[in-house]
Amino acid sequence: GQNIDQPTEMTATEGAIVQINCTYQTSGFNGLFWYQQHAGEAPTFLSYNVLDGLEEKGRFSSFLSRSKGYSYLLLKELQMKDSASYLCAVRGNQAGTALIFGKGTTLSVSS
Amino acid sequence: DTEVTQTPKHLVMGMTNKKSLKCEQHMGHRAMYWYKQKAKKPPELMFVYSYEKLSINESVPSRFSPECPNSSLLNLHLHALQPEDSALYLCASSLQAGGSEQYFGPGTRLTVT
């Protein structure tokens, strides 16, 4: 079966660092994506990992361990505008292009 | 141009109406997708088109009918919908099947009365 788990909600304060974890069990693996989605808006792409290790992109970093079926998104120097839902998504097989989304983590950043 | 556009932004329709949602991209992407998203839920894949051919249909009811007239356009024809079909309908595209990144449009907020 296909299963992607991430925490439902997280809170943090401005300037802090937060790590959002994602574990997955899918039939095949061909990449893991992180998307940010503000309420009422479309998801926007944050990062993509297909090999083990850390990908850094400004204040955002994403890590992947394929052997553990585990990824995290690290957000540094948090800003109020980072309050959003963060979606972990896995592309489960090579032939298809479908993304399987986790339920999303709602992050609330306070001052 | 790294944009996926969708029209209309909002749509209210009765259960007997026929309407269409439209999606357009000019990035030369050859894979296009329809997702349905209910409030506080992740997007759920409905259809995938690859090189203008339907490659994935996730057991979507026939009252939803996709169409890909050319490589830049994707339509979703709606007929005899139910109130539970009310949702945000998102279109996305990627360079091709197996492309690393999907770009999402802003979505159409559909309400079925």
C-alpha cells in the first residue's frame, strides 16, 4: 500500500528553526517533493530529492534517506509569511508521474 | 513564462448544469494533471495526460470528463455533478512524464448547489 505520514500541526516563533518530518511507504520510489500551500492558494514547489542527502535552497533545506523511507524539510530564520501548510509528496513509480501527497503539516509562526 | 493559468477562478453550478474548467501552460510541458482538493486535505490526483494522451485515470466518476485539445491546453468537462464534488480543482504541468517538478495553477473553486 501507499502511506505518507507527517505531523498534522506545528508551531514555532519568528527567527526560529523548524524541522517537518515525513515518512513514507510506497510501491517504488522515484523522488520526494515538498510543496508549500497557503490557505486558498495553489501549492508551490519547494524542493525535490531523489538521492540520499541534503538539498539546500536559501532558508529551506530538504533531506532524504531512502533506506529509512524518511525525509525532512528544514526551515531557518522563520518569518510570519512561512505560516502555511507543507505537503510531502512521493512519486511512487517510474512509469507513472502521479504524486502521492501526505496530509500536510500546518505550520503556525508567531511573533 | 513559468505560469499555469486556470479559468474560471470561481464557479457555482447547479446539479443539472454542464460547465468546463480550462487550464493553459506555455512552458512546453508535455505532462498535464488534474487534481481535486477538499478543504484541509491534500490534493488528490484525478487525471494525467502525457503527450496529449490520457495516461492515468484514478477511477474518477464519468461526470468528470477530461480533454487535452493540444499540448498547451487541458479542459475538464463537468456534467450532473453532486454537492460533494464542491472543491478546489487544481491543474498542474511538468516537463514530461517523470519530470522533476510539477507547476500548479491557482485552481478553480467549484461550488455545486
